[in-house]
Amino acid sequence: MKVFVSLLIAACGLLALPSAAMAVQYTVDSTLDEPDATVGVGGCLTAGLKCTLRAAIQESNASTLVVDEILFDATFDGQLVDTITLGGLLPPIANPVGINAGLCATQAGQGGPCAGVEASALSYGLSVENTDTVAISGLAITGATTGIRVVNSSKSFAAHNNWLGEKLDGTNGSGSNTGIWLDPESDNATIGGTTAGEGNVFVNNAAEGLDIEGASNADVLGNYFGVKADGATVAANGKNIEITDANGFEATGNEVGTKVEGAAVTSAACDGGCNVIAGGGLSTGINLVGETITGEEPATGPTTIRGNYVGLGADGATVLANGTFDILVGEAEDATIGGEAVGEANYIAGGGFGIYHENGEGFAALGNFIGVNAAEAVTTPPSTAGIFLYSPSTIDGPLVEGNVISMAGGFGIEQRSGSSEIIENFIEGGNAGIFTLGLSPAVGNLIAGNFIVESTNGILIEGDENEVVGNEVLLSGQAGIKIKQAGPPFAVGSTGNLIGGETEADENLIYESGGDAIEIVDLEGTQNEVARNAGSGNAGLFIDLLAFEPGTEPNGPNGGVKPPVVSTAAKTEAAGTAEPEATVRVFRKATASPGELQSFLGEAVADGSGNWKATYTAVPGETRIAATQTNSEGGTSELTPAAITPADPATPGGSGPNDNTGKEGSDDKAPQTTIRKGPKKKSQSTTAKFKFTSSEAGSTFQCKLDKKPAKKCKSQKKYKGLKPGKHVFKVWATDAAGNKDPTPAKKKFEVLG
């Protein structure tokens, strides 16, 4: 039953008429394609005494009023017989108008348009040219090369409840190339809406469902792309959505989807402005790159894509995969995929790459679910990578934060050429949870706070200058964290990487790996630092240095550095020998297992003769300790075999009480300082910000940058106007009892010139 037109207009917000303007209404009452008998005289009336769509557009174009309305009478009720077959091109829409056929229970069995337009072999179904404030609703448009084209800077266009490529009985249209095309400077369009009945259906278009070409500030909301009105039947477009610059005109401020709010947040159905972007044939779900051969260039942006189902049907569970790319960002700039707030995540399934980035500035992938459906259950993942990053020349590197990724093969996050921040993602499965490949001179990546479970390698590094801190890696099939030489055709070593840091928060926790906890397979000339880390249940060594070419470079990576000698192991200190000026780190072990490391105890720097002594808070008798050394070039050894502290005399042969508090009620324990956030390891920014905390409430801080004197400071500390070069930031906490952290938290970074 046809919905009253006036109610639909109010619900969908199709027209906003100035209060002083009286719109003329033309009511189409015929499926014929006859012209108006006398344009501008007698209203919409053909020679056959009917009001046709063609005649109504002719009359509206001749009208001098602000906005007209073209409505359809009750005989149009969503049946295939309610289709207008065009004999030639309709006149371009040249005045503001609302064309609204209404919302009906269609012959296809779904709610949808009340009228059809068959434009077989014509270049367009409807054309909006050089006019603003046009709204088209309630039409099933098939057969034309372009269903609706909006050209010559026609602004504030709206399309609601149209089917582009599907007939009223649910059968496929034929001959379509593009569903809706917005040409350069046809800005501020609204395609779909956030409430039921406002979304459009884009199917069977050989090139694009929706093509935004050099147009800006479009909102794309609540539509179905690549699936029919039932939300489940695939009828592929070549590309579901394409957003690009074109011929010198920039595409900026376009948004696909929205922050889903209210009841829609907990609903598995794609509603509340969510778009279904699926079944994308051999190509893409969303393409921000275009075809340079046609004058298209990657979108300037910003472009925001959030709150959508990509590769999933409208139920949020059925996988209806796109082709190679679910979301192809490429070199588009300032693209944000997802968001930090509830309701901004995209749910992405199937395809080759979930999100594919290639050297665009200002890219961010935030809070998306990849290989996970709308009920947050594991489903079909992308086959190659959940998120792929390639950034050889970006200044403002990619940010990948808070995503949930489940993979069967391939890589959860694959990063090539450095400069990314990969932070606090949850990754399950895959050949590696995170894989980085960067060739010298590489900028490196920050890989921090990620949770990675059941990948072949949790983190796999083939490149330089990566900082890997604060990650938790569980149940890897092979190594938890692995560094190796970049494979063919490069065959170059990986050097300058940092695994773990100088605070407890920086420690990588590595549990139950099928191989080593940390494995470095490389050339002797490489130097990689393994600082503070912990974990247990690993089948191999906790740190394992393996020669890539045993016959020619048998000593292994990191210059073949050997573990330090621990000659003395006591309750409060350990001592021994190492390479001159090496940093020796002493760790506590809970068991004799070579794949276990319980906690950090202390560190010392060897003198010019190689002698070292590290002090630490007292441990019980018969505590196992082990140590590493990091040579002056930054390469870390394997761990020494465990040494055991003497038994506590209070309990011969066993462990006695561990009382290090001094007098009863006194506080002589120093606080622990932790840097929570700082600049990237290498950046062109001349401003550095640091956030830090203390393990004890009420602490004060002192900060020091490079060789400048330490000064009182508070979190967050900001330094401006930094000169190019390497810098070192240190911060100490002092608790309320006056105990000062003896080992400041430290952050090294470089400002690029």
C-alpha cells in the first residue's frame, strides 16, 4: 500500500521550502512518455490529457517559483507495470524540484520505489544540470548508461529510496554503467539517509554504483551497494563506491556512513545510516583512487568511512565478499577508516585486502572489525591482509589503532617502508599478526600495546628502526617476535630495531610460543636491541640469535655479541664481565626453562675494562637470575645461563622472608617512572609531547632533554622548536617520602631535517 507522499517528504527531509514560497505540485498520472502540450500554459497536461514525468519536468523547468514538487498518484504502487519506458532523453532538470514517487510494497517483495523508469540504451535516466536543491525519490531506474547524473556544479542534491539497476519486480536492469554520478563541484549531496526507507539500492552497474568525481561534502548513508533490496542477493557493481579528485577539482569532506547511535548500535542489522557495501565483483567495495586515464586522481580528502558493513550482507552475518579490495585508499590523503567512538567501526569481511593504503598522507584506521561480523564473531577474513600499509615517502605516517582483526592466513597488519604507528590492536591468526618490511634508509614504525594471539609469528620484522614495546603475544606457532633479514629480492639485514624498552610498561609479554620468544635470524653486521621483556611457556629460548649465513657469518646477528659473564649473584646485586661500555640487564627467572623470563631486576654499564655491577631490590634466596648485554653499537646478546643467589640464612636451604621496607611503617621503596606516550622514533615534527606516570600516587617529576639541566615538570610535557637531530628525553619520579626513581624513564627520538 502506497505511503502518503506528504508523510514521506516529512520523514525523509527531501525538501526545505522557504516559508514565503508556494510550490506548485505536478502529479504524474500516466506511464506514457508524452511531452507537455503547451509548456507554461495550463499546467502539466499532454495532448492526451495526461500528466507524464516528461511533461512535469518541462513545466517545472519553466516555473519561476523557488522549488516545485513532482508527485505520483495512487496508481503507481510498486508493480512492474508502473514503469515509465522512455522513448528519448528526458529534459535535464534545470530548476529546484522534488521528484517523489513514494514508498511502496514493491512487486519484488520489499519496500521500495513506487514507480520505475526504463531508459534502455539512453545516456542517462534523469539529469540534474546547473541547478541546486533537487531531490529525487521513489524511482527504480534501469537501462541508462547513468541512472542519475548531477552535473555542472549542481549543489545540495538529494537521492532517497531509489533503485539504480533493479526493477520493481526485483529483476536486474541491463546496460547500466553508473548508478549516480556527481561531477566536479556538485557539492553537499545527500545519498540516502539514517532512517528506514531513505536508502538507495545500487546494483548491476558495470563501472560504479556511486561515482563522486571532484565533488565535496557528500553524505552517503543507509544505502545498499552490490546487493539487492533484500540486503542479501548479490548483483555486483564494478566498483560499489568511487570517490576521487577529477581534472583539477578536489573531493573533500565526503563521508560514507556515519556514527551509528541509539538502538542501531546493538542491532546486527545494517541500519541507522550504515551502508551495505558488498558483492563488489572483481573490483572494490570503496575506491578512493580512480583511473588516471580518465582524469581521476586520488581523493584530496578528508574522507571519512565509518559505521558500514563491507563484504557483509544487511544482516551483518552473511559474507558477500568484494573483490581484491574492500576499501582501497591508495594515495588518497586524510582518509579515516572507522573511528574511536562506539558506532564508528566498519565491519569488514572477505576480499583480498580489508583496507589497502599506499603512500597517502594523514591515513588512519581506527577501531574496525576485520574478519569479524556485526555480532563480533569470527567470520571469513580477507585472504591477504587485514590492513596493508605502504608509506615510503609519507611525512605524516599512517595510524592504525584499536582494530580487531581475525585472519586465517596472510597478515593481520602488513606494513612496508615504515613511519606507521600500530597501536593497541587485537589480532588473531595469520602468518604474522603484524609484519613489517622496510628497506634502508627506513624510518621505522612504532608497534605498541597490541594483543596478538595464535599467529604463526606474532610480530615479524624485516626492516630497520622499528620500536616494539608493550605488546602481548600469546600462542604463536613459531616465534613470538621475530626479526630477520629482508628476503629476496632484497637480501639485506634488519638493524636498529628495539624490542622492549626501559620501563615495565614497555615490556613485551610473550607466552607459550611454539618456538623462541624472541628470535633474530640475520647477518653479523646487524645491531638490534632487546631491552626489558618477560614471558613464559615458550618452547625455545627467550632470546635466540641465529646466523642467516652460518657458513660465511657463523657468529650470528648483532655482531656476534655473546652473553655477559655473571660471576656474582647475590640478593641485592650481581656482577661480572661484559664488553667495555656495554649495558648489562639483569632479570629474575621463575624457573629453569630457557624460554621463561619473569621480571627485570636492574642494569649497569660496564666500564672500560668490561667490569659491571648491577644493584636491585633484594630478592629471596635461591632466586634464579640471568642477564643480557647490549654492546655499544646497540646489539643485544642472548641470556646467560641462570645463576642462583645464595640461600637465605634465615631458612637454610630455602627462601626466607623478603623484607625491604626498613623500619616498620616507613617507605624506602623508590617509585617507578613510566612514559605513557611520546613522539615517534623518527619524525619531521619539531614539537615533542610526553605523557608519563609514577607507580606511586602523589609523586613529583623532573624532566631533562638532552644535555640541558633537569627541571621540575608535569605530565604532559611539551618541547617546541626542536632542532633536527637525535634527542633523548628523561623523566624521574620522586614519591611523597622523598624516594627518587634511580633509573629514569627514557625516550630516544630524532627530528628529521
